[in-house]
Amino acid sequence: EEVPLPPTSAAWSTACSWIDINHDGLLDLFVANYVDYIPGQYCEGADGKREFCGPSAYPGMVDRLLVNTGGESDEGLSFTDETVHLGFGDMVGKGLGTITRDFNRDGLVDIYVANDMEANRLWIQQPDGTFRDEALLLGVAHNFLGETEASMGVVAHDWNDDSIPDLLVAHLAGETNTFYLSEADSGVWSDATAASQMGPYSLPNTGFGVALFDVELDGDLDFLIANGSVKRLDGRPVVGNPRDAYAQQSSLFLKEGSSLTFSDESSNGGDFTTSPMVGRALATTDFDFDGDLDVVVVDCGKNARLMRNDAKHSGNWYSVRLVDPTGSRQGTGANVALVDDGGKQFVRDMNPYQGYLSQNEGRIHFGLGSEFKPREMSVTWADGTQESFVVDTVNTRVVVVRGQGIRSESAIGGHQ
């Protein structure tokens, strides 16, 4: 069914996220807008030759929040633009990435926006349903030097197990990709890029798409980053396909055990990291159904690439698809925890809208390692309702239908 959206002017829209901001069971739409593009704008590179204009050549735009009114309209399903009413109306930015989570664990969904060469925004939802930008107050607007960076893709996960999402934001060459780690006692985030050991390896590259998943199924979440320059690289003649002058090798960072450090394994990343491209959007899916996640990456100006994950498996896996007949069809905003007999758990959020202009496959994927043996799965739906199920096997795909139980994927008609 095609549903018209409210007019939002001739916006250059980029990333978007489906979220249920008011817990009415209907998905609302947050849209990040980039710049007010001016056709014919002329820009030059350092060599005096014509070059793509950077974001500083254009004014920014206001992001939009479109609220789903369901059947409240005479025309049926409809959306209303509540941008101004909910607090976004006077905040201009240059958004390229967005991700939604409950960043302060108050039961209300919040919105993070990665802005290009402007301060990032963290829109914290207030008890009255409006939003307030608290990025500067909470430490995620700039890097540790207080510098504004050119932010593109963004992912979130609770790496330090304090129940608060942490962030990785991809940036322009000459800037590190920034790793924001939450501090539960103070309620703020700190720039932990140096401690993560990823900083020096990201400096030469311009990162766009970011994928977060367990590459080798050892129980740790790793990073793939699609790199591609926005300026012609020094010494590269403009011959053949002009976009080849912007190609870079992409990056693979593997988490090192229980520490919060990551090793640069880009030299061992196969075609994804060794074949230069103008990397942009990046999304995950298990297209060959072998239990690990593969990736689709956009090579700007060329065909998209489908990259099969051939990493050696170091452990087991578990894949969950959620169905909520009373709300979001794929359980957006829910989280799933796998728990073993000793109380150790793996927790993942159901929110595939992340990275850079991307949406991952609508499943929750767990890499478990070789020692973890889950015995129970707990599902917390977006409205806080919880259900628990016995887990008696691994290396399998299951479907959880809210209020109807858990079934294996094959029991309801195969892969979906």
C-alpha cells in the first residue's frame, strides 16, 4: 500500500528510522535532512581544479519527525509532520546518519543524528513527548578535543554492559572514527577512541557505511567500515571512470576478547577490504543461510557488491525473527536476551535502521562463541511487555510471534 507523506519542502533527505515514539503500536518516521543544495555552485580543490563542493558550501536543514496517525484521517492511514510541535523546528543540521535507542533507559525512545561538519545531535525524549538536544551536555556532540567532525555512518551497542548504548561514528579522512563509551555513574559518554586502538587506523580513510556484527562467531561484535573519499586522492589522474580517483580500501576491526580494544584486520578481510572502492552504504544479511552474516555494500557510481562472509567459524550462532501482530510487524524497538545457566547473557536490540543510508536484514543475529550454551530467551517488546522461552538448540533460526510462542523457521515455511 502506498501512503502519502506530508510535504517537507524540496529536502535533500538522507538517513531515516522507523520508530514508535508514543507507544501507540504505530511506527513513526524520523528523517534526517542534509543541505539546501544550490545547483551550479562552483568549488575548487587545492590544485585549483573543479571539485565536488563540501557541506560548508551550503546551508543545513531541519530534520523531520512524521507521526503515524493510523486510521485517524478520513483517507485512512496517514502521517502528520510534528517536527515543530515536538521540538525539532529551530535546529538546523547536516544529517547523514541516524540511530534510535533508549539512550538514558527511561523507557522513551531517543534519536541520535550524525551531522556532517556540524555538532551531532542526541534528541532525548522528555516525559511530555517532546525532544531536547542534549548531545553537548552528554558528551556526544564533538570529539574529546571539543572539535566538530564530519560524521557519516553510526552504530550503537552496549559494549561495557552498563545497559546504556555506546556509539561508533565514522568520519572524514584526517579525523578518527569516534568511539563514544557511556559512563553509567555520571550519565555521560566519553571519547574512548584512543583506548579502543582504532583511531590511528581510521585516520587515512573516509568512513561512510558501518556494520556491527560478529564476523567469526566468537561471541564478540566487530566492525566493518565502507571507506571512500570525497576528494580526489593525491597523485591520481582523472582517467577512465572519474570516480576511481576516490576509491579507498575498506576496514575490518575485530574485537579482542573481553577488552574494549579492537585490532585492525583489514589486511585479512578479503575482497571487502583489499579491493578499493568508493564505499558508501553498507548493510548485513545472511544471504547464503550458513549462519554468519554477509554484507551488501554500495560502490558509488558502480554496481553494488554482495560480499560473502568466508571467515572461519569460531563458535555457534542463533538467529531470531520477531513478529508483533499488535504493533511493528518486525518488532522494531524490542530487545532479545539469550541467557545461560550461569546467568551470563547476550543482549541485542531489534533496530535494523543504522549505519549510513542503510537498513539491515530484519533479524537479530547472535554470534555465541564455543562455550556459551543458552538455555532461555527473553523478549522485551517495545511497550515493555516481556515473554520468555526455553532454548534447546543453537545454530538455528527461530521466529517469535508475540503472544503465540516460538517456532523454528522451517516450521512456518522456510527462510524469510
